[in-house]
Amino acid sequence: MTDKNIQLTSTINEDNKLTLALQEIEMPQPGADEVVIRIEAAPLNPSDLGVLFTAADMSTAVQSGTEESPVITADVPVQAMPSLKTRVGKATPVGNEGAGTVIAAGSSPAAQALMGKTVAVIGGGTYRQYLCANVQSCLVLKEGTTAKQGASSFVNPLTALAMVATMRAEGHKAIIHAAAASNLGQMLNRICIADGVDLINIVRKPEQKKLLRDMGAKYVVNSSSESFLADLTEAIVETSATIAFDPIGGGELTSDILNCMELAAARDMKEHTIYGSDTFKQVYIYGALNRGPITLNRNFGFAWAVNGFLLFNALGKLGTETVVAMRKRVAEEITTTFASNYTHEVSLAEALQLKSIAAYAKQATGEKYLIKPQA
């Protein structure tokens, strides 16, 4: 084992500045139920950007330091500082998940069983070279699975599976998913095809529609099309979808989905009522691609709800047995159903280059970055 260990940190300073930097830390020593993982691959997910940038205005970002150890600083709006007071002055490690090889293990049988294994891990601080983690946070990957293939074993796969499980638990019959050509959206499409669940995919571009069609998707509607609302309503009529998951958040899409659900439900109504249909309509917002206000144009009656959807809260509601089954399925299907495609691979230092930040901060559909901490 080496003595050198580098991690990427995000710090909010008292002078209203964000600092992103690489920090040299000690090599960890595992406790009885812990292992040390040589992190070889870690994805850049939207949730990671929330920790990385917080509320900073990245258009003000400036790069300094050296090529091997760059430093990024950016302004944080004054009005955002009160909500960040618990982070002021603390170098916060970044990275929710990753994968690599177990190079040291604690004394417990569970820890020793992971020695030398390639594992995926969740729990934070994965944008570093060596990470100490509890065995419960690790997922053993199938023999022959690489760290790159297993790097995204938690956030996107479990979120997609949790969406289907939530649909079933709440008594819905089909799902609507926005930004459906994303990495997560493609996973959800494969799950729904395999499990016989009707899925309405909302995309923004013709090429995204073709991508999903080529993957076997039956229902794909383009939000940029003039016929979008009519197309969405017809798809809802065919599938009886009454639950939707929206990673965009801001704007009128949530409202459009609810209104189309109501139009579909109203077709079976025998009498008009000012209160709308009694068909319950649920939209979960699980992202913030649009940070503007959520606009609701109230033409969908009173039987509806709009809620936030956070993975760990959802898993808590679903129960241990369901989550264990999910993790097992992910490990078995990580190169098929839950395969991730990375368009860019960067080192820790390259992740702190302004040109890299400008690219991955866009969160563009079809553009996914992978950090290689050992590079």
C-alpha cells in the first residue's frame, strides 16, 4: 500500500467563495467491519454536482494552482450563504459512488471475504484514490466486471428500480418519465420492458426519440413537438399512467403532465364536475435541471400531488427485503440492464479544469463523465 492518498474537496468560505481543490490525506486504516478500496472509477452524477458546486455561480469560476493540483474558486451569492452555514470552513469530500479493488480489510469475516474483490461502493467521498468503507456500503461485482462497468451501481440503477417499486406500492399501472433519453432513463426503459411495465418516455429531440425506439420503447413523445400534449394524452389513455417522475423540476412540464392525465381520465367521466376527476395523479420531482419556479396551471381538478423524490427516502419506505433484492439484481445485470455509457473520462486533476467543468455542469442528456482517480 502507498502512503499517498488524494481526494477532491469542496469548501464554502466565510468570504462568500467556493473553493474546489485536491487535498492530500492519510491512507485509511480499516476497522473490523471496514475495507479499504482503491477507487478506480467514479461517475459524475447530477447529485454530485450539488455537493461540488452548492449554490455557487460557476460563471464566475477562476482556475489557479498547478496543472497537477488545480484550484477552482467561484462566487457564492450572499443570499445563499445562510443556508450553507453548516458547510462554511469545512472541506467536504465529493463523490457519492464508485468502484474499485479492495486492498485491505478489517478483522471481521465479512470484511475479509471482500479482500481482493472488485466492489462498487456508496456513501460519499469517492472522488479520491483510496476510500475506507463499511462492508454494508459495498456491492460485490460479478467475476469479470470491471470497475468502470460497476462505477454506477447505486444512484441511477436503484433510482430506476425504486421508481418501478414505488409505482407498484402506490397502486399505479404505468409510469411517465421525463428526460427519458438520459442514462437513468435508458435503464428505466430496459427495466420496464423486462418487467412488462408500460412506460411513457418524454424526450426533447427527434434523435432521442429514435434512440429509445431502437431500444424497444413503445411510447415516446417529444416535448418540442407541436402535438406533444395530444401525443402525451393519447399515450396516457392507452397505458392508464397516473404516476410520473420528472428530473427537470422547473417550468410547466409537471403541469402539462397533470393536465394530460386529467384529460385522459375525463374521457370516462359520465358527468361534469368543477372538482375534476377522482383519478389520483402523482408527479414526483427528483432533479433540478431547471432551477426556475414550478408553474402549475390548474386544470387538473383536486385529486393530485406533487412531491420530491429522493432515493434514500424512497428506499426506506420500500423496506430492507426489497432493497436487498434490488442490489442483487443490479450486480447480476450491471453490464446489461444497468449498463452505463461514459462519453468522457477524466483524472481528478482534469475534473478541476475549467473546460471540463463547463462541459459537465451543463448536465446534457447523453453526456456522462467518469472520474478515474488513479489516472
